[in-house]
Amino acid sequence: MEKKLSEKIAIFTAPAILMIILGAHFFLPANVLERKVYAPTYVLAVLNIVFLGFTSLLISYIAARSYIRSGALSILLLGSGALMFGAASITSEWFLYVGGGVNIADTIDVSSALLTGGFYFAATLSVLVDWPREMDAFRRQKKLRICYASVVLLEALIVLAAFQGMFPTFYMNGPSVLRQMLAGASSALLFIAGLHILLFYIVNRTDFLFWYALALMIIAQGFLCAILQRSDLGLIGWTGRLAQYLGGLYLLVAASVVVRQRPLEHVLAELLNKPRALYASVFENSMEGIVLSLARGTLLAANPQALSMLGYAPHEVPHLNLKDLLKSEDPDVSAFLRARARGNRFRGELPMVRKDGSSFPVEITSSTFEDHQGTLMKAILFRDITLRKQSQQALRQAYAQNERNLAQLRAIFNQMTDGLVTFDPDGNLSQINQAALNIYGFESDDGIKGHLNQMTEFLEIFDLDGNKLPPDQWPIGRALRGETFTSVEVHGRRRDIDKTWIASYGGTPVYDSDGKMLLAQVCVRDITDQKRMQAALRETQARLMGFFKASSVYMAVLELTEDDFIYLMPNQKAADFFKLPLERVTGMTGRQLGLPEEVVSEGVQILRQCEKSADPITFEYILPYEDAEYCFLVTVSHIPLQNFDAHPRFAVTAFDITPRRQAEEQIKQSLKEKETLLQEIHHRVKNNMQVIISLLNLQSSTVQDEKVKSLLKESSSRVNAMALIHNYLYQSASLSEIDLNQYFESLAGSLISMYKASRVSIEVSADHIKLSMDQAIPCGLIINELISNALKHAFPGNKAGRITIEARQVDKDHYLLNISDNGVGLPDAVYHGKMESLGLKLVRGLAENQLGGRMSVTRDQGTHFTIEIPVEM
């Protein structure tokens, strides 16, 4: 309580001094302010040494020890500033008693104060930017020596330079502008540093920071007096000196706070009101990690469990900050640090960082307490929860997997094609899927909720014999009674919408580990269409069996063995063939029924061939049996079986075509006789035409008139053209078609011989076209006339030449006949139609009237006749 009161009194000294300074400056008359106050010789120098010099040097020593322990740059800069200020305070005032002393003293004071303020301000910036600590102990000691030695050397250079007059004049019959500016800057820098340390005190609540901050701000006010004073030893000047001496006293208090601090274990033992041994035992043997730190984060101690979890050695702990143990990029760590800065208690989960850089999760508790001097301290307890996190992760994964499984089960439940219904042990509907709703005729489960007995209001269940069942005999009622069953078929009816169906049920109760029923469930499948198809199939099978039994066609189902076949199911017609009862034929083999050995062997081969083929095999077969031959049209098809180990089976149908074959033989015999008769007719017609040709040739030999001879020769060639057709038909296997290629070649050869035109060649190309006799005779006469005409007139003087005959089918409806030569061509009168011979009239009449075609003539390097003939349908 006394401590708090002293702090309250001390903190008011700063504004009080400032008010005194400003009041004196603005309200006292100038003669009062300029009046000098007597000061004994060397008193000012001694006061500076006592109040400012020694205290500042003590502060620099404390800062040096703290820097060796923590490695914080801000501590090193604060110590350097204190060292600079202390050295200046010891040396500057002695120069007041030598020549030019006030200027030298002011130069040393102001210059050193400015550098001191610069050190303090730099320390403030290093804290703001969170400058990293120096972790290496050897390097810390080295940096401390270099820094402090540099400060001493710099102060010595300032003193030497001031004494030698190397600085600008700071004071000559009053302060210079430069001196005022530098003194103001020094005051501002010291005041800012004091404010920043005061902010640290507000956060960390450390007495040392409180007194140190207050001392700097009051010393800064002393430099303000140095700016405002009218006389070096005037009223304001002495006020400034007294302010600085008071600041020195506060520095001494700050130093005493550090000196008087007790070991940490003493503080904690007192705090816990327990003996030191008990505290040490709890601290050392706790299963949780315990870390103790100052409010600003510097670690003081860690128990063995904490060291084990973090991987540090005990001597490394004082060089660490709490931030070194936390994963700073984690948002939860930021929240923890904010709560810690406000002095709030924190409990939660954070990631901590080991010495090797790896992180691990901890459950952490942080609390704030004060030691007996009011220094804020933090106690942090934490435990490694890696295993718990792994267990939670495994639990979350298992839960997620369970959710996925449930989702899959729900999807399966809703997408099942079979209905699924569950009831609780009391008979209340609990779940029903969409397939079951569709079977019962509901769009949703809103209309079917409730107890099983309530469903009788709209639902009726019957057995397959039509007997109405009570609810306890319904499939779900049987499952509720503890029955397990499958394939129970019943009729169902919705009374309210008159919907009926046939369903197959399977049901079972579900029990827990203690044998208590949890639920009863049934699986329902709508088999209405299946039952209808089964009824239709039975009806079809009955019809087919009736047809099979009553058919006049031989039918049987055969089973193939290794070297025989068995009549598994013959019809009555097949049994009648063997002249045995149907019952005896069934199950007998081909050999047992008396079929010849070669018939059985051929039958086995045919069945094996059919087994390899996907399509039925149809063939005619002559069966010798009991001194008779029967001709059958047989169709064999393989019957696929589900049992692959069974012998293959075949469906065989056989039509008895023996009478038809006999009739066909008779018809063939009759046709053969008629073909012989027609050939004889063609032979006789050909012979008669040969007689006519002979008569015409004989008549021609007795006639002297060349014109008559030519007419008789033409008539003979025309008769020869027709005689060749009859001769071809007599010699041909076909009595109705003429092969034009052979016919035209024969006709051309006879004409060449008749007209003795050995130097004329005839080329025939007829594409193996075949015409009936009705079209072949006119074509033959046309070829005869045109070739005869060409041989007589196209090649005068026994000139060599070529005649071409071409016949081809241009489309499905027309033939094209081309006759051309490379002779002299038709005369103009004949070509232009002014004169036409009997031969050309005959050709045009045969082509257009008898054949129904069209003829055209061209003269291009000879004569070309083109005749288009329709295909005879």
C-alpha cells in the first residue's frame, strides 16, 4: 500500500515541475529570473556526480547484465544512453571553474544529452520493429564491450573537442541558437523515451520501468529549463538542475528495485504461501509444462517437463522470449498474445514450437500475478495434446466415414427397387422407402404413418387362396412376433383407391446384444406382373404342348450322348412312326428303336454340327427303315441349357416329304420326255430348213439372171439364220434361251463362207446375253441382213475390212445392239431415206415392229447401226 502511495506521489512530480517551470517563465518578472543564486565552488560538479553520474552509471551496469542475459538490442541501447549521460554528468560541470567554462560545460552537456536521447529513441524503435535478439552468448559479450567502449571513447572525444574549441559556440553572454535547438532536441528525445518506457510499465507493471520512465521525463524537463533560463544560475536554471537531481534520485530508486529483487522461487513460494521446498517439488515434478516469464515475455524459468517437451536446456531459457515458443503465424497465437498484453487470463489450444522448429499442439493456461515489489509476471502451464488431437482426428475421420456410410445407406434405402418397411417393437411404422410407397400407392409417407392396427382402415391383405388375413398374420405382424421368413406371397388391396397387387415378402426382427428387439423389418417386392407373365406362360406352354402332341409333324427333343441320341420327349406322331406306344419311345436311344447304324452315326454328327452353330440347320434326309425309304425335311436347333455339365439337347422337327418327292420324280420324268420331244422337233425343223436352203441353192444354180441369183442367195441366208437357232436349241441343254455370243459367231462364220469374203474380219462381243427364241430369231435376221449388206457393198474390189457386232445390257430394261463396219458407208440416197432396199425395210420392220425397239444409223468412217431392244419380262 505504501508502495502504491509513493508511486502516486512521484508521478505527480513531473507535471508539478513542468507547471513551476512554465509559471516562472511566463509570470515572474525578468529581473527576478535574471538574478543569480549563489552556489559554492564545486557544489554543482559534486551534485551532478552524486545525482546524475553515479545513478546513470549504475543503470548502465544493470542494463549490461540484463543484455548479457537476454540479448535484446533495446537493453543495450538503453545502457549505452545511460553510460553516455552518466559520463557527461561527471565531467561537464568541472569546466565551469576554468576559463570559458560555461561554453565548454554546455557543449558537453547538450551534445551528450542529444546522443543519450538518440540512444533511448533508437531503443524505442528496436522494440517497435521487434528487432531479433542476439542468441549467441559470446557474441553478446563482445557486442557489449564494443558498444560501451565506443560510448566512453565518444564521450572523451566530445570533452576533448569542446575543450579545444572545435565545436561551435554554445554559450557566450547567453545561449546560442544552436545550443537551444540541440537542448530542445535532447529534451524531446528523452521525454519520448520516457513515455515509451512508461507504456512498457503499463503493460508489464514492473517498478523498475515506472521509476526509470519518470526519471527520464523529469531529466527532459531539466533540459527544458536550460532552454528557458535567463541566467545559468538563475531561478529557472536552478529549477532545472533540481529537476535533473530529482530525476537522478528516481534513477537511484529504479536501480534499488533491481538490486532488491529476490530470486524467483522466493517470490513464488511467498505467493503460494508454501515453503520453498514444496514449491520446488511442485515445479520440478509437475506432469505439465510450466514456464514463468516477465510480463514483456522474457522467460525466467521452465520446469523439466516443459524443457523435455520443448527440447531446450535450462541455461538456454533466460535467453528466450515467449514468442520464441509459439507459432506466430497461427491466428490463435495472436489472440493469446492480445489477451496476455491486456493482462487477461487465457485458456485454450495453441501450437507451440520446439527448438528443432517442429510444432505440436498444446492445451495452455496463462495467468498474471505480481511479486512483492509489484512486478507483473506470467505463469504458463501447458500439456502436449498431440495424442488427443490424433484421437480427435481419428474420431472425426471415423465420424465422417460413418456419415458417408449413412449417406450411402440412405441413398440405397431410397433407391432400392424393392420396398423396405420397418416398425418399432410396439408396432408403429418408423421408416418406409419410396419403392414400398409406390407398391402401396402412396406418394409420401404422410398417409401411412401410425400403428399397424390402424392400417386396416385402408389396407387389406389376403393369402393366395383369397382368405383375408388379420394384422398379426400380415408379413410385418409375423416379423413383430419374432418370425424370420422369405418368399411369403400375398395379395394386397387398397380399399380407398381399389388398387390391388401381388407381393412377395421377406421379414426378420432385429435384436440388440441383450436380445431386446430393436425393430422389425420386411422387404416387399411387387410380383403382380411376374404372376401375370407366369400365368400367360403356363397358358402358352399348355397350348404349345397341345400343338406338340396333336401335330402331324414328327417332333422330338433329343439328348446327345457320346455316340447316340435319346428321345427325351417325342410327340405322338414320332411314336407312331416307330409303331410303339409314346411311353416306350420316351427315353429310348436311336439304336434301341432300330435305326440303322449309319443313320445313328450321321445323326450324331449332324447334332454336333448344330451344337457349334447359333442358327437352326434344315436339310433333307432319306431314312431307310424296315425295308422302306422315307424322305424327311428335317430342322434341328440347339436348346441352350443353364447346367453346362448336362448333355446337349436339340429340338427336331421332321416333315415326311416322301409323297412329294415321289411326285417330283414323276414330274422330272415327264419333263425329261417333253425336252426330248422338243429337241426332236427343233432337229426336224432345222432339217426341213436345210432342205429349203438346198432347194434355193439348187434353184439358184439353174438361173442365169444375176439379180434373181442374188435374191435366191439372200433368201437362203435368211433361212439359214433361222435354221441356226433351231440347231442351237437342239444341241443346247436349255430349250428356251439362246446365247447371243455363240449364235452371232456361228451366223457370222456362215455368212463369211457364203460371200467368200476372206479379207473381212467379224468381231463379236455379246456379254453372254441370253434371249428367248421369240427375240433371238428377229435379232438373227437383223444381223443376217446387215452383215450380208456390208459384205456385198461396204468393201468393193475385195477390199479388206472389219465388221463389229456388239450386244450389251445398258440397264435393267434395255439391251443395245451395235453393228458397224469401216467400209465405204451408205449411199446418200439410202442414208437420207430417199431410197431403201428390201433388206433395210426388213431390218427396220423387225427392230421396231417385232422387237418393239428403236433403230438409228450414222455414217462416221463407215456405217453404224444402233438398235435399242427392250428386255422381255
